[in-house]
Amino acid sequence: MPIEPISTSHHISERYKRYIRTTFNIRDAEFARLFHEQLSADEEFFKGPYLDAMTPYKPGASIQSLVEKGMLSRFFAPAENGGICVEHATGDELVYRRPLYAHQEHALRKALEGKNLIVSTGTGSGKTESFLLPILEHLLREKEQGTLNQPGVRALLLYPMNALANDQMKRLRAVLSRETSITFGRYIGETQQDEREANEAYQAQFGAPPNPNELLSRAQMQATPPHILLTNYAMLEYLLLRPDDSVFFDGETARHWKFLVMDEVHTYDGAKGIETAMLLRRLKERISRSNPNLQLQYIGTSATLGGRNSDQEAKRFAANLFSAPEDTWDIIKAETVNQDQHACPQGFPEEDHKLLQRLRQELKSGPKTLTELAQTLLPQDTNGESKLVELVKEASKTNYEDGTPLLRARYHFFVKALEGGFIAFHPRKQLFLKRRLTLDDGTPVFEAAVCTNCGSLYLVGDIQIQANRFEQVQRISDDNRDAAKFFLVEDETLDNREFDEEDGVEASYYLNPATGDVIQLQDTNLPAPRSRGKKRQPASQPHVPIQPPPNAIKIHRVRQNEHNGVSKCPVCERQDSVSRFLLGKDAPASVLMTSLYERIKVNNNERKKTITFSDSRQDAAFFAPFLESSFSRIVRRRAILDVIQQNLHEIRQDGGWLIQNFVERLAQYAINKQILTNNEGEIIRDITQAREEVRKWLIAEVIGVDGENSLERLALVKFNASHPDYDAWISQPNFELHNLNFLRNDYHLSDDDIRHLLQALIDNFRLEAAITLSIPNLQDLLIFGFIQNSTSFVRTGANSKTIELASKTTTEWNLPLKSSLPLS
């Protein structure tokens, strides 16, 4: 999965800067210019790319050699020989001739000796194989002995989150697709009871029937417990309590227990660890009733446990969690290879290998930027960075005689979040993206906010009443969030506009930007609030103007909501649109990940993959679908625009395309670009399935799912309701729209005016998402349904031949349709 680090880092930084610029669009031209300059000039925002060399994992024996030695069952042979492995992997299968890592082989050998294991190796080191191979070996030996047909759990895989269990299910589907005698199932909260419903849900999600050895429903697993059961610790608690699930733990079907595997075992600490330890003791005591000679074997995996703890501490932790003596545990750690003495492999240039050895030496002290490495290793070469990138690429694809790559490397690129926006007005306008309280001469600096709709500037802080001075509220947190007030900055673009309480303004002040001193405009100087539809009333007392200080700025404290944000911007009246110069967690991370994902290049038989880490399981659980949906929207919208550009001449000639015409071109485009996948991640190549998917894309744009970011709101496309003979249709004598003549007679509207009025009504309903897309016997008929929280609605007539437009305050309209009213 190669990546070009130099252009990719530039691509990411430009996308990130563009995202920030468009998020905070300042109306003040000078501050906008300063903001863009700061964003481009501040090197602190972007660091890298850094190159980091990782010591390769030591190779071990292949599955083939272990089978030949008799350590593994003969059923590990390739699938064409009736086994479980493959010769060449296309996904997550087990590869027969590929060497395992030494730590995987070590884990297998220790497990076969009956030891309990803590597998503490890094991310991507193959921890799954470390527990899956012993489990499969046990099951395949049962197959040899003829006992595998006896139902009952042999291995329980316990995960802290359903997402991890779901990911493991994908792996099991790939590995066990060739060995259907081994059954497996996932029993979690969302597992359905009924077998038929579970099968229908599976086929709806993946577009294909399940493997015969995957048990989908609770009923199936309760009838014949699977050999491998996946669940989470919370569900295990319920399983131990409910009589219907006693089949897993009691009687003949409970006599086969052998393995208990816990993933991310380091997460079971503190109170959660105590509760889980008690749960495991109950589990062991329960299944021991059916098998007094039970010898349950424990395997825990963690990327961090062995790294931050000594082996003895890790064993003590495992012994307390699993209630197994410390001397029964082995800690499996990754074994690496020292490549300093490796000879240059055949076919690799000797000079490049010498440069590679020097590069490895430089990286032993830690990651370094490509710029630093090029200056050190290739000081006279103007293309040094590019040459190092090419060297890394080739070295990563080439192996030494022992099977280890010449270089196992990764790139790092760091992006810093905004700390806020800070501005000064005196002696000239200045803007900073790092927190500052004052300029060097003591002139105050103010934290800024901006209306994301109209670009109006705000100051964030509070006025110290005793000193009559405006001050920042430093490090706004939950404890002092209510101390931060928002003040609209009045500039020349507002043309001395007056604000009052109806606008959301609670008080007005003159601010001296050189000192931070403020003078409040008294309430008697403010105009009285105006009533809706009426002119502003004069002040209740004579207006006595306050003389502002030289160069003073007029600011208005605005009303805030219960979340301490601005209720509405007084300038544009948009609600909840005022934001400090801070970004949330998910949206910027999505921008960065999308930018990276776009630059990943894969071969035809590979799939793009990304891994995102989070300090919070809840954040990770939210971000994963957020990233997927946001990236899908980008792909969807780009595809629509590409098809429009490719067919622009024809679209203009036809006066626009109907939805059904566009679907055909878009579906073919999606198939050619291989951008349609099912829920299993497999590429959709069937034209019928493609039509169904891209039609959803178009409807999402028709109803404006993305709001202000929809293609129509961005003025990139336009949707209109059309009729083959619209003019004749609306002008026909029997046009039965009740009370339509009052529009002509009382309001003197022409047929053209009425057409525009109906178009506006239809647009309103469309953008309220009040539509359904199919009615029996009425192909492509646009039918509108009830609009929530709205005074108007549209519904189909009783005979399904008419559309009824109605309002709570007006008479009902019946609009007969003799032909379809599709979108174009």
C-alpha cells in the first residue's frame, strides 16, 4: 500500500488549511487577509513528513513446515488438498507457505504445551494468529478424531467492544470459509432471536447468504452451540443468568470448553477489572459442574501490557484477572532482527544498499524529517528528499535471504489544532493563532469569534465592572465557561446600524482598543425595542450622546443560550452560528483522514485501510461511522459532478436530464471507477445494484441532505420539477386546482407566475425531505408526504391519482396528475 510522502503531506496541509479558511470566513477584509497569512506562514501547524524505521519482526517457521513436523494437523494443508489454508492470500486467509513471525510460532508452541499466554506485541504484529492457530489446531485434531460433530463451545473470544468482535467475525469468515465443519457465532445485544429474520438481515447487509458454518441467530446457537463463540463481557453476564442460554454452560454441550481468549486485556483494570475477574470465576465454576476435569486455557492479547510492565507484573495482573497461578503464564513478546550485518541481496544496487545502511543508522536515534535526512546523507543533491523516498519504497519491497524486508518504515506527519483566534486593533490590526494577552508594548489582545454565516467578528471575554476593562477569559473550561461573554464588533460594513433587545443585544459599549477600557452606553440612550412589522419607536427619554474615546470601537454584548453560546447573530439573525476559532474533534480528523485516504494507492487485489486511534472508546465508536459517512459523501458528490462535466454539452442540449436518465450514466461511472461497495467491502459490479445505490445518491442531493454543503446550495447543480407539457398542462380548461382562479383574478398572476409559485411550493416540500419515491402503478411519480413541524403538508389523494396540497390555515387543493412529475 505505497504512499508518496512529500506530495501527500502537501496535499493534507493544503486541504486542512482550506477547511479552516472556509470554516472561518471573516467579513473584515484586513483581518481575513491576516488570518490567511497566519495560517500559511505558521510552521507550527504542520510538521513532517518524518521517516521512522522499525526493526523487522524475526521470521519463524511456516504452517507448512509445522504440519510436516506433525506439530499441526494435516487439515492445515491448502484448500485444494482438503485443508484450511491457501497458497496465496487475497484477504485474511491463512497462507500455507508464508513464514509466521517468530513470536507467533513461540505462542503456538507454548499454547500446545498447555501454558496460559499474554501476547504483548505491537499493532499489526499478528496477535490474532497467536490465539487463532492454537484454537484451530485443537478443533482440527477433534476433526481427525471424529468428535467435532458434537455441539458445544470450545473457545470463547471475549471483546471489550462489539466493533472488535465484528472485525474478528470478518476474519473468521475468511479463514473458515474452506472448513465448514468448524462452526462460529457472535452472540451480542444486536443478535436476533429468529433464524429467518437473522438470515434476512445478513443478506440485506452483505448481499449474499452466510457461510453454512456461521450461526447467525440466538435460536441456532441455543440449539447447537458453536465451536467458537464471540461476545462481550456485558453479554456474558446475561448469558450466565438466562435459562435459555444455559446450554452453553450446562450439560453435555458444556463438556468441551478449552480456550478463553480476551482481547485488549489491559483495559480490564480498576473496578472493571475486579468485576470481570469475578465474572470469569463464575464462568469457570459453572462449566466445571459439567466437566470436573476442566483444564481451561487462557490467552490475553494487548499491544501495551508487556511493554509498560515487567514480565512478573504482567503475570501477576493475568493471574488476578483469570484466577490462574502466576507460574502457569508465559509472556509472548515480539522478536526482532538486527540487520546491520546483512549482505546486499542479489539484484539490489550495492550503492543503494550502502546508503540504506547509513539511513538505518541515522534513524536509530529516532524519527527524522526527510529534509534533515537529505541534508545529512545527500547534502550536495538538490533532489535528495525524492531519492530517499524512492530508496525507502524499493527497500520496503525487497527482502533479505532470511525473509525480512530491507527496511520496515513508516512516515509521520503532524498537524496541530487551532488554539483560537486573537486580534489587536491598535496601533494596527493584527491577528494571531496562538494565545496572547498583550502585544510587546502592553497593548491588549482580544480573543475573537466569528459568525460562520455572515462573517461578523465578535470578541470573547468579559468586562471587569470595577475597572471598566475588557479582559480575556483564559483557558475557557467547563468550570468558567459562563464567564465568557460574546460581544459583536461593529465595523464600517454595518453602516451605523442600530441594535436592540429584539436583535439579541443586551448592552452596548465603546471599547478603547489601546487600553481595553470600556464605556457603557446607558439604556436611556438605546432606542426602544420595535414591534414586529412596525417602525422603531423613539427613545423614552431624550437621547444624550456619549462622546466616544478616539479610535473607539463600538461593541454589543449579545444574548447567550443555555450552552453559553450566542443565541443568534444580530447581523444575519442566524441561530447558533457564532464560533470561536476552535475546531471540534471529529470534523477536522475526518478532513485529515479523507485527505490521506485519497492519496493511498493500492493494487487491484488490495483494499485501502486506515487505522484511527482515540483516547476514548466512545469517541472512537462515534468517529468510525462519521468518517465513513463523510468520505462516502465526498465520493458521491464528486462522482455526480464528474458525470455532469463529462455530459455537460448533452445535458444543455436536452434542457436538463431526468433523474432516471442520470442514474444510468452515474451507475456506469461508479462501476468503472469501482467506488461502489457492499457492507462487506466488496466492489459492486452488477449494474442493477449500482442503479439502486446511485439513485440513493441523487435523492440525497434532491432533498438536500447535506444542508448548506449540498451541491444545490453550493450552486453546482439545480433540481426542478418538470412536466413534458408544463405550459399546456397548467393552462388546460379542466385544470382542477380548487380556488386557483383567485390567483389570477385577485392577485393578477399570470400562468407563468403561477408556475413559479408552484415550483417554489414544490421546492419547499422537496427540501423538507417530504417525498417518497415510488407508488404502485405510478412510475417515477414524485409524491410528497407529511412535513414534521410545518404548517403545510402534501399527501396523495384517496384514489392515488392526485396530489393534495393542504395547509392548516387554507383550503385544500387537489392537483390531478395524468402523467409523471419527475425531477430534472
